Amino acid sequence: MPGGASEAVSWLVYGLLRGLGAAVSWLPPRWARGLAARLAEAFYPWLPAAAGLRDNLAHVLGTSPEDPAAHAAARRALRFLWQNYVDLFQAPRRPPSAWFPAIRILGWEHLLEAHQAGRGVIVVSAHYGPVEWGLQFLGASGLPALAVAEPVRPPPMFDYLCRLRGAHGLRLIPADGALREIFRTLDQGGIVALAIDRDATGSGRVYSFFGEPAWLPDGYAELAARRGVPVVPAFAWREGAGITLRVWPPCWPAGRRAAAREALVAQVLEIFAQVLREAPDQWVLTTPIWRVRR
């Protein structure tokens, strides 16, 4: 698509997003999530994003993207994805007291202990489960946290999404110009949140994941090795009407060499694989990571 047409489409998407966000923010949460699930089901056959979901989930399930099981999992994932947007749009109008009584927290002490060591902490997660709940909880926790977000165009759309995700205190910066602020946050003993399943900067590498080569980001491991700070995996998932947020013990780099980085990535990916095996249909990543770029 030519640059001018692409820019026009970006602005159109931004306008639609703002309008949709304004409308959804006033709906009761249960109604809005139910409506999002029904619309996701209706639009599933025509959305390119559904093909990306299906490709990823087929690798987790060990089947073909056209297998009925892959389609069923992708349909459920698309419903969860659209419900995540409802949570995002409603974040500014939903105080922490309305968000967090429904969350069951497991292992929060691991993050607190790592932070209290004063060396800085890298928290890693993925496009999995109710992502917005985890981000809003981290922002409202009072911990000095910084999240690195994928840059989107036009710039007002990126600013809009950051305002929504930062509604309860989380700071966000774009992934394509974040190193100085990341270093400052870690040097001051703060927390940096990064994604492990989508390469937003094009700097990732090929790693074995579910027995096949996948293109994945590894900046968190390189950063941890360079700065000597721990990596703390954390994932949230939906359980009935509630949410579970689990934090794992810190993973430490074993040096600064490439082998140490790769070992740290393997350790984190094994934890993520365990999470995916428990509930694969909550993985809402639409970028097909096993279509490895050459």
C-alpha cells in the first residue's frame, strides 16, 4: 500500500477507535464484554487477524491451522481479544476498587522481593489472557513501573492507547526509542515490563518454541545479561468470571555471553509454554510467529 494511502487508513482506524472507545466506555462491563464476544464470533470468518490466531494456536495444539480444533480455539481467542479492548476502553472510568477484587494473585511476593533488592527488575509477559488487567494492576500497585509499548501510527493513536493503559499509574514509552529510559528506570531500581511473544522492533531472533523455529523478541534477555538484573515472568488468565495473575520466581542471567542470553530465553519460553498448554485459547497474539522471516 502506498505511503499516503497507508497513512490515510491509519487515521481512519484512529477515528474509528476513538469513536468506539467513547461508546464502549459508558456501557456496563458485562454488557460490553458480551457484545464484544458476539461481534467477534460474527466477524471471525472475515478477519485477517483470525488467520494469525489460528496459525499460532495450531502450533500449540500440534495440528493444522485448518483443523476444526484450531478454528474453535481461534474463535475463543478472538472473543477474548475483543473483550480485552473493552477492558482497555473502560479503564479510565473503572477505579481500581472495581478492577481488582476479582483478581486472584499468586506469587506477588516474588516481584516484591526482586524489587526490594534495588537492582531493577524486568517483568515479562505476553499477549495472553486479560492483558489489560495485568497492566492496570501493575500501574496501581505503587511500584515504579515502566511498560514498553509497540509504536503505532498515527502518533495521536499511540498517545491515546498509552493514556488508556496508563489510567492507573503505569508509564509507557514506545519500543523504537526506549533504551535510555529503560536504563534509567533499571538503574533507579524500577520495573520494566516487556513482551516475549511479539517482536515490535524487528530485532528478534529465531528460537525453538514447541519444537519448531519461531521468530521471537529476546531484548529482555540481552538487557538482563547486560545489566545483571532478574527477569520475572508474569501471566494472567481468565477463570470463569474471575482473573488469576501469577508471578513466577526470578530468572537470573548466567553471565553476559550469548549462551547466557539464549539459556535465559529458553527458561522463560518454557514457563510460557506451560501456561499455553493449560489454556491455549487465551493466547490472543495475531502475529504468526512461526512464519519465520528470512
